[in-house]
Amino acid sequence: MVEGTIADRTTQIMKNIGKILKAAGSSLENVVKISVFITDMHDFATMNEAYMRAFDKGVKPVRTCVAVKELPQGTDVEMEATAHL
């Protein structure tokens, strides 16, 4: 778990997704949908800034953002990506 802000954790999540996609022969450019789960919608703008840095080129994927009561291991953000290989 990355210490710091929701932006720090969002940045790490995007790096992790990028590494997983690279290992599968794909990249963040091939992401078609991201589902974001956050525990406090007041953190949306901060999370969104970090998220947008990961998709600074081309068409951005479709995104859903849902506020949830709790997430595993006490984190405040979790993401799920769908991409084509």
C-alpha cells in the first residue's frame, strides 16, 4: 500500500495497470474502460488529476466512478481496467 495521498495511490495504481498490460503485450493506450471506486467523493478532484496524467495522449477510456463505504486493506481508491490486447 502506498503511503501519502489518494493522488499517490492513484498514480501507483496506474503504473501497476500499465505494467500488467505491458506484460500481456498491451499498454494503457489500449484501455477501453476504467472503473474507479473511492471512499470519499470529496477526493474525486485529487484522484482525477493523477488519473488524467496517465491518459495524457489520445482518446481517454470510458470511466465509471463510484463512492463506496469501504475498500480492502483500508485504502481509499481502487481501480479496475478493461483493455484490448
